[in-house]
Amino acid sequence: MVTILDGKKLRDKILAELKLKLDKMEKKPTLAVILIGNNPASWIYVENKKRTAESIGINSIILRYPKDVSEEEILDKIHELNKDDNVNAILVQLPTPAHISKENIINIIDPRKDVDGFTPYNTGKLFSGEKPFAYPCTPKGIMLLLDEYNINIDGKHAVIVGRSNIVGKPLIQFLLNRNATVTICHSHTKNLADITKTADIVISAVGEKIINENMLKPNCIVIDVGISKDAAGKIHGDVDFENVSKIASYISPVPGGVGPMTIASLMLNTVELFELNR
């Protein structure tokens, strides 16, 4: 019988605990989000972050810019936020427009305010096995979800499908730190199914439905990070949930699995950075 890894339930538990902590604080954390352009998905994500933050007592500032804003103006604003003692966490909503370098923008965020854990300093700390000021939110959320269900990672073979800087690459280090044996696959990987069939844990973060029951061994653990829409507009993940859930021991749904945990991790990071810098 498969166990569903319920990210919504754990998110609500984490947020409730954070709210209790924040209710006791006279001064509250402040999260500043920079949003460039009018990408509908980005607008939804940012509004969701703001709503969640304010519901538990985190101050939220959204700084909106037109899509033709200059890179220099964004850099100037980040420098300003870095110096602002009232701002504890800074987030730049990705993707940025083509004329703005994501690397230039992220690289100048103060690592002590880097709530996404994307700056070279925090990334370097993660990959050196040290503790960064903040861990990337989605990988952190995945590990929290595994821990909540008491899933032992030590000695397991984990296969990650997807090599993004946001999910796939950081997950390598998260899993290595827990003594997993890690294989990472991507668009140039040959015979993907032959590799995923050897995995105790499969984590897919591609954005298209590519994982089916024939690619997995019985009783494996499946984490679905991908999200996309079919022709009818229905949201789904990378995994054929209906059929894979018949052979997996644990599986995260889409929606309701990793997505809510990313938001929960963002709130955790915001509070942790606030406490670090007080």
C-alpha cells in the first residue's frame, strides 16, 4: 500500500509552528521580493509568498518593476536592500528578462539575506559540506518531507532526474550529506530507464511527464518535483501518478507534494536569517 507524501499537511504544521514563534517576537522579519515584468506565473507565485508570509507574521515587501527595467536599477535596489537593517531576507523572482543577467543579480545579494540560498557563497558552503546561511528552498523542502515520514536515506541509491541549479544540483549534496549513493541524469543521459530501475529513491525535476511504472523497481520512493499542464489545462508532474502509485512505497503528488514544501522552506529560511542577523 503506497503512502502519499502530503506536502500540504507538513507545510501547515511548519507554518503553524512558525506563527507561534513569531507571535512571541516584538520585532518581525521582513522579506523583500523583487518582481520584474508581468509573467502571470511569477505574479501568482509572488502573491502566494506574500499572503503566506503575512499570515504567520512576516512582513512582506513586493518591489515590482516593468520588464524593460535596466539591470543597473535592479542592482542599485539590491545594494540598498543589503544595507537596510529592516530587511532580513531578499528574493529575486526568477526568471528575469533576457537583458538582465540572473547571475549578476543573484551574485550581489548579501549571503546573510540570501533567502533562496543561491549566492555563490551559500552554494559554495553547501557543496563543501558546510552549513550555508540558507539552503535552497525546494531541496530543503524535499528533505523535510522525507524526514517527516521517517524515510531512511543512509545507504540508499538515489537517482535525480534533472540537473538545474535550483533543484537537481543542490540535491546531490543534500543526499550525499545523508550518505546516499547519488546518480544524476539529464537530457543527454542514455537509457534512462535502466538507471532509474536501480534506484531506491527517484527524484524527478524536469517539467514534463517522463517517469512511468516500467522505469521503476517495486517499493521505491518517488519524489515528483516537476509541474506542467496538459492540453486540457490540467496540472500534472513528471510522474504517471496513477500507475506509479501502484508499485511505489512512497510517492509525492502534484499538486500538493513538493510545491507546498518550497513555500514552507522559504518561510523557515526567512525566520532563520532574521534570527541569525539579530
